[in-house]
Amino acid sequence: MFSLNQRHNPAQKRYIRRFMPVMALYVVTLFACVWWMRHAEPQGALLVLLSVLPSVPILAVIVVMGMYLAEERDEFIRSRLVTAMIGGIGILLAVTSVWGFLENGGVVPHFETMLAFPLWCGSFGLVQCAMGLRDRMTGGGE
């Protein structure tokens, strides 16, 4: 989301302070829940809880990203971020739509929907890279 060599404004610093612990919590929660489900074979409410728990930090990341958008005062940065987010959504929708039709025809295996957010994140990043490349090739921003 940010260049490593740029100085961060206050909204970006708050974003990083919020994002990093939530992602660390996601990794720990995911591994712990998967391990527990594989080794303890829980059932009932505990299985439901362990199945849902890793999604809570992802929901928190979505909230953190929304908070950053609301707090960012630089209109240029916000515009680029929103453009990249919308581009990522477009790629996600295109991939999952085409995959769904292929899946329906029995051509490809089932797409795990829990992968939608990571797919969006990757698409969001690719759009940001494409925008940066475009800017370098045209000699500037929008």
C-alpha cells in the first residue's frame, strides 16, 4: 500500500499500527484453529467457532482499510487507493465469475470462497503496481 522509501503521513502511520497486529493475529489464529481442528477433531459449536474464528481478523483488516480511507486527507493518495481497490474488485469478480462457469461445467475444481479476500488483496496490489508502472512510463501521476 505504501512505498518503503517514502515518509508516512499520520493516517498511514495509524493504518500500519492497526494493520500489522491484526495480520499477526490472523496468522496465529489461522494456524491454531487449523491445528486444533486436525488434531482434536472438535464437533458442534466448538467446530463452528474454530471454523469462523480465522475470519474475524480478516473482517478487522477490512475495517482497518476503511478507517484508513476515511482518515487519509491527501485526495491524490485516496483517489489512487480507491482506484486500486475498485480494480481489485473488478479482477476478483471477473476471476470468480469465469471460474464459477468453468466449475459449473465440471472443467475446474471448486473454488474455496475463503480465498476471495486474498485474491482481492493480490489483485489490489497488481493494480497498484500497474498504476505505478503507467505513471513511470508516462512521466507522472494522474
